Amino acid sequence: MYNFTPEEAVKIEGRFGKAFYDRLGEKLDRCAERWELKRMELLPSFSANCVFTCESAAFGKAILKLGPPGRERSTEASALQEYNGGRFCRLYTADLAEGAILEERILPGTPLRAEQSTEKRLSVYSGLVSGLHKEPSDPGAYPSYLDWVSRIAYFMQGQEDFRELSGHMQRAEALCRVLWAAYPRRLLLHGDLHHDNILLGEGGAYRIIDPKGVVGDPVFDVPRFILNEMDETIAPDTYGRLNTVIVKLTGLLNIPEAVIRQCLYIETAMSQCWNVESGMTPSMDHVELAEALMAEAGANPLAQPDAGTQG
């Protein structure tokens, strides 16, 4: 039985609930026995899963992820299976009834966030995302990006304490519907392709981890990366830095600048609404910054965009 420290126990219960924590030790034991896992060590990450480094008799160094069973586990495992390595980490095996995924451990595993050069970060990201996306074998197995946007927009309609943010989200949904029609490719997207999900692997090549598994045009896989270029607290130079990032990505990805700006506004509004849904305090500063960036260069928020996109 894995021995959690009191601090770990508090964090796991706080994130996933007492019922999940009470069953976690038994789940770990079953996974360890079934997949012959040793040297398990909990990583200090408590977002969608409890994550353990481990060694597998069959696969070597690996990552074991345990979370509440549900569609999010299923879509992640399915996306990894469909991409089958390459630029992604490999899926070794999964038990979706347990909410368990065993996957390749990327080493040394330094996140792209640690790279100090903006030029280098953009080069790595654009190199990974260009030509990345593929058609899903079963599109119905995944939510669509528009599903995400519409669901949270509907949720926000009932949030009387956040009327201003809800107004932004309704506008973002309307804009998303325009882009959805203008960019009709329905490919398998990562859905959360930011700096901490891009890790340095062997030979200096970066690899991708933790896909959400969502369907849409590749333009919708761009804004999450830009969002993570923002500061937690908006600084005097944040606007200028992000403006430069957007302009550079326009050239690197061959996506119209106005479209990238619009996608960033949608993603920023949605991410802050997710904070509301999770009981966290949203940042209107970030939404207003994204709105100002969208207005840059005369981008008409609800204009029909050109249909250029990266492969």
C-alpha cells in the first residue's frame, strides 16, 4: 500500500474528494499488480489526475495517471492511442473503469515553460503543431471545441454574480460559431497544448503529453499556448509581448492574424468561466486584455475570416 504524507492526503482529498482518496490506495495496488509496477512516486500535480512516476516490467520508466473514471479519461487515452507516439508520448495501456492510464515517461522532461527565450518557445511550439493533427477514427467519441464553448456559455447564463464575464462568454460563443463555420476541418486536437504539456525528450526533441482529445479545426489548438504566455498578474509589458507573439505565430503557422486574436479571446473568456465553475475567482483583467488584443489591427470580432489555416 502506497503511503501518502498528510500533506499529500489533504491535497488529494481537496481536489478529488474523500471518496476518491479512500479508494486510491487500493486502485494503486491493483494497477501495480496488474502492470508489474515498482518504485512509484507521487508528483506534486493535482489537476485532472494523481500522477505517479514508476517503473514497469514490460515498458520501463513510465507515468501512471489515476483520476475519476469518466469521459475525460476516455478521450485522453483514445487520443494518445490514435496518435500512437511520434510527437506525443506513447500510451502503454489503460483501465478506464479504474480511471487509470499508463504512458511513456518523457525524460529529462523539462517543460517548455523553462525555456527563457520567447523565440525558442515559439519555434518549438510551431514546429510541433504544424502538420500535427489527424482525422479521428470516431469523431463521435470526442467532444467538439464548439461543444466546450457552448456548454460553458450556457452555464454562465445562470451566474448572476458574474454578469460581465457572462456577457464576454456569450460574445465569445457567437464568435466561435462564425469561426466554426469558416474553418470546417474536424480534426483531432490536443485541446490543452501549452508550455507544461510540451516536455524535452531524448536527443533534444520536445514531445507532447496530456491531450484532452477534442474535435475541431487546428486554429482552435493555438490560443491555449498564447494564453500561457500571459503573466498571472498583468504587467506593463504584457500587452506588447503578447502582441509580438501573435504576429510571429501568424507567420509561423500561416493563420490570419485576426483569427488568432479572435481565438485567444474565446479561449481566455472560456478559461475564466471554467474558474467560476470550479469555485475559483476569475480574472477580468485577462479577459479585457484578450479583448484589447482582438481589437488590435482593426480585427472585426464577428467578421467572416479568410479560410487559411495551418496543416
